[in-house]
Amino acid sequence: MYLSSQSIWADITRIRDQAPLVHSITNFVVMNNTANALLALGASPAMVHAPEEVDDFVAIASALVVNIGTLDATFVAGMKLAMRRAKELGKPIIFDPVGVGATTYRNTVSAELLALAAPDIIRGNASEIMALAGLNAQTKGVDSLYGSDAAVDAGRRLSSVWGSVVVISGETDYIIHGEQTATIDNGHPLMTKVTGMGCTATALAGAFAAVDTDYFQAATQAMAVMGIAGELAALKNLAPGSLQLNFLDALYGLTESDIVERLKLTIL
Ligand SMILES: Nc1ncnc2c1ncn2[C@@H]1O[C@H](COP(=O)(O)OP(=O)(O)O)[C@@H](O)[C@H]1O
Ligand SMILES: Cc1ncsc1CCOP(=O)(O)O
Ligand SMILES: [Mg+2]
């Protein structure tokens, strides 16, 4: 069954069985939480960004996650080498343009990375997707000043220019690829009070893309799992510190019935 609780559970089972190696070049803020989220889901994370070794590492990985949250020249050099190599090897590339629109540096680096190797999946909040699409969108650092619905046209444009699956996260997540659009209405507002939840969504999309070559389905299913795990965590205690930890336990203990009972997926 395409894009259903059954296909979501099938991907989770593949991740837990295969423990795909997800190579992350990501920011200092979320290295730990995204590695733990990938482990809790069943994948095998490795945060490797040195230009001296990314070529070799991406060759042994099943997916490459690139996140521009804390950029510097070394990170940028490693990102370019890794993305070029992943493209050569046909490995899925998942891109998180954290804070694009906030500085010229982020805008320039993002444009260079997209031109070098179009990502298979791009995941950002509304401000980031609008800025990446070239709109003069405002952003509040790494946070969005707009709801996800405001970025749908920008997402469509980005998808048509680069051929990428574009995910706009927010209260409703929009997943766009060409003429295809799906939405996920799972999740909890408290997730915005825990740093790294967006970066975690991008990292989990890497695990799904590692086992599912239909990247529209993989991205949509990653967002569904993010939201459902967030809801289950919020049920335990409505406070950000415990949400961060309960989220990991929710990913680890996710069952098929959790998906069946909670999934709020719409194919437009
Ligand atoms: N208001 C909300 N209600 C429910 N879930 C939300 C809400 N805002 C964000 N989320 C969820 O939190 C996660 C992070 O999304 P977001 O905050 O948009 O990313 P970022 O941290 O990159 O800005 C996603 O899984 C998203 O679905
Ligand atoms: C706070 C911060 N600063 C640079 S990267 C980062 C983490 C952003 O994580 P997310 O986009 O998932 O909120
Ligand atoms: Mg983010």
C-alpha cells in the first residue's frame, strides 16, 4: 500500500532490520540529538565532516545528510566533496538549509551546494524554503516567521527547479514533488521548543531514503514518524526537557498500532 500506515511500518521495519549507515554533515547544536534519534529509530549514524575523509565515508554510507546550521570553511569544503561523491555514487542526499535567508554567507553556500549536486530531499521551515526559492523572506535566525502554508508556492518552485522532494515543516507539514503533494498533520507545538527537531526530521528522512528509493514516500513517512513520536512524547510530560528525551523513547518504542491509530496523512 503506497503512503499508508502499512508502508510506513514497512519502512520502519526495514530500518530496524538493516540499520542503514546515515552519514551526517550537520551542525554542532544537533549532532548528539540527531545521532540519538537515528539510533532510536534503528539506523546507524555517523557525523563526519573533514574534507580529508568524507569521500571515503560517503562511499560506505547509505544516505548523506547535509545541514548548514553551523557553517565554516572546513564544513563547506567537506559538504561540497561529500555531495559531489554521493551524486556520483547515486546515494540519496538530504539537505537542511538551516537559517538560509538570515545571512549572505548562508544564501551563497546554499546556492553553491544546490548547483553542485541537487539534493533528493530538501527539508526546511517556511522561512527557509521561501528564502531558498529566492523570495525575500524574513527569517528569525533559524526559526520561521511564517506558517508552512505560506511557503507552498515556493516549495513547488524549488521542486521544479532542482527536481528535489521539498518538505516544508510546521503545524502542517507539506511534502511536494512535481505534481505530487502530501500533508502530515501530526506533531505537537511543544516540538518547536526543543532545538533540533527540524534537523532531526531531516536526519530521519535520511534513514527512510536509505531504505526507500521513492523519496517522496520516504520524506512523507519520515515526517509522519516525527509527528507521531512527538505526540507520544508530549503525552508523557508537557515540558521541553522531558519532551526531548521522551521523543527518543517514543521513536525506539514505536509500534504499528501507534501509526495506525495516529496517522494524519492527506494526499492532495
Ligand atoms: N505548531 C506545530 N504543531 C505540531 N507540530 C509542529 C508544529 N511546529 C513544528 N512542528 C513539528 O516539529 C518538527 C520541526 O519542525 P519545524 O519547527 O518547522 O523545523 P525547524 O526546527 O527546522 O524550524 C516537525 O516534525 C514539525 O512537523
Ligand atoms: C539553534 C541553532 N543554531 C545553529 S543550528 C541550530 C539548531 C537548529 O535546529 P532546528 O532547525 O532543528 O531547530
Ligand atoms: Mg531547522
